[in-house]
Amino acid sequence: MLGRLIVGILKGLVVGGLIGFGLLQLGFAVLPAWLAYIAAAVTGVVIGLIAGKPIWAKDAKIEAGMKAGVGALLGAGLMFAARKWLTMYLPTDLLSQVGVMAKSETIQLGYFPITSLAAIAAVLGGFYDADNTPEPEGEAKEEAKAPPAKAGSQKRIAQPAADELDEDFDDTSADEKKAKK
């Protein structure tokens, strides 16, 4: 489980970082509120489709779709939390050397698209991958080898003894019963 958690966090860091880098290349060094929540929702959708059981896996379309929908809502909620509580300032020397901003500007961690979206996607990716328990290989192979049971083919294995039959359910009429006695 710990391995799946780490893989999910790494998936989230990559996906969120790439989406944030794309926004940075479009000229958004600081995200306005409306764009931040939209970007967080899109990031939640993308990580929901990729993390855990991905959408291209067998029988995973509905599960991935549900994770994507919930990821959009959780992504927007986590963006609110990031903008409210991730108020640490990023080192401006590194950002000014990269050409993102001027040396005199300051950017908070929750407002910078690469860091905020990467943090949100890492949380969601870690949760989705840790929650995904793979099916054991032995059980999957045994189920594949066993023939499927037919729905209407239930047969009685043993017939009840004659003395176990109830007289109320006997097919003989009352006249025939009297004649036997």
C-alpha cells in the first residue's frame, strides 16, 4: 500500500506540475481566482482518469469517470485550501533567474500554478492510488478457468425418501387413499 501511495503522489506531482507549467507558459505566473478553480477542477479530472485504476484498464470506465467527477469537486475545494493556507512565499531568486517574474515580486505557494496544482494533484493521486487494491493474480486466473454457472440449471441431487413426503402434498385423491387402506 505504501508503494501505491508513493506512485500516486508521483503521478500527481507530474500531472499537476505539467498543467501548472502549461498555465505558466500561457503567461499566468499568478492565477486569478476564477482560473485557479477551473484549473484545479481540470487537474482533478485528469488525475482521476489516470490514478488508481486508469480509464484504459479493463472494466474501469465507470470507476474512472466517478473518480474524475469527484476529483473536479475535490480539486476546487483543495484549491480553496491552498490559496487560504499555503501562504509561504516562494524564493524569488530562482523564479527571477528562470524568467517567471521580476526580482522584486513575491508569489505565495498557493497562488503559483506549478506548486498549487502539483500539491492538489499529489493529494488526489495518492488517495486514488492507495485506495486501488489490485486483484490477486491467483484468484483472477482461477475465475477465468472455471466455467460459468448457468442461471436456470439447478437440479436436485437426491430424491427424498418416500416416508418423508407429506400427505398434504400427495397427488392421489381422497377416494384412492381410502381404497388403499
